[in-house]
Amino acid sequence: MRLVLADDSVLFREGAARILTEARFEVVGQAGTVPELIQLIDDLRPDVAIVDIRMPPTHTDEGLVAAERIRASHPHVGVLVLSQYIETNHATRLLAGKPGGIGYLLKDRVGDLADFAAAVRRVGTGGSAIDPLVISRLLGRSRSNSLLDDLSPREREVLSLIAEGCTNAAISQRMRLSAKTVETHVRNIFGKLELPTTTADHRRVLAALAYLQS
């Protein structure tokens, strides 16, 4: 899987590149600014672009703007955005539109090689990787007349794992529930959220993220 890294910190970029190379990814380019990133995407067409949300010159949302631009012009390129802090407005904005091939992780996750590599792979294969802390914050935001209010606490927990990109088997293992119980929770969640059925890959993740955008 071919990757492009964008972060204004050379030290962070080099460290991430080394970690990802050890995990058998091919880092084909690095960028310190948004124009450099966009040029690399246009020229190299990588599988995934890993982008810091705060880039020069203002270090506010340049990386987010770049991610939106990449998703619009290169829909087959997965985008994994990294943030130092939980910014739910940015997360919601990033998830708008097509939810597949997208990720939002806190930079602290880069230190966990297994989790980080798994997240990159999910994004690169059209799935989603959302930091569980971000999911928790999104689910905890006040929503008047929200369909989420109909979910039980256990169903909310299952939904947060779905949105992280966990399979039913992974949810069963993490929550120590039987496969049949997990399937029942998932079926109830989709029913309560009034989500249509689809045959698309990663249906659970796409449905959960599509709802979180609303």
C-alpha cells in the first residue's frame, strides 16, 4: 500500500515514515505544506494520504481543507487525518459526504504501531478508522430529538465500535459477548436508526458514520 505523509514537522514525518515502513507500507512522498501535498497526490496517486489537520500558514484547518479537496478530486485515495486534539466540528466536517476511505485519529495513536497500521489499512481499502475517543465525543454531543436517544447504553457502545471499523467478531471479543448477541445488537441499531440496507463493503461502518454526520 502506497502512502503520502503531510505534516509541517519533519521530525514527526520521518518518525511516522519509519514506523510505517517497518509495517510494510511504501511511503512514496512527504510534504510540509498543503501545495506540496496536493502536488504529490496529483503526481503519485497513492492509496492513502496521511495529513495533519493543522498545516501552515495558519495552523488551523489547512489539512482539513486539503483532505476535503483530495476526496473531491481523487475519490479513490483514502485520507487519514491526524489531530493533536479532539475537535468534533472538524471530525463531523471530515465525515460529510462519502464516508468510506476516511479516518480521523489522534496523533497519540501513531505510537501504537499495530493500531495505527490497522487503521491505515482500513482507510486504504475503503473502510473507516475513527478514534474511539472522537466517537465517544460525537456520541455524547447533545442532539435534540435524536434517534440516538432510542439506543440503549449497550447499543451505543456497540455503535461506537462499529464506527471505529470493528467487525462483529472484533466487537464480540472486545465486549465479551456471543456472536449471536452482537448480531442482535447490530440489527436493533440499524432498525432504531432507520438505516436502509446496502450491499456495500463495510456496511456497518458506512451506515454508522453516515448517521453521525446527520
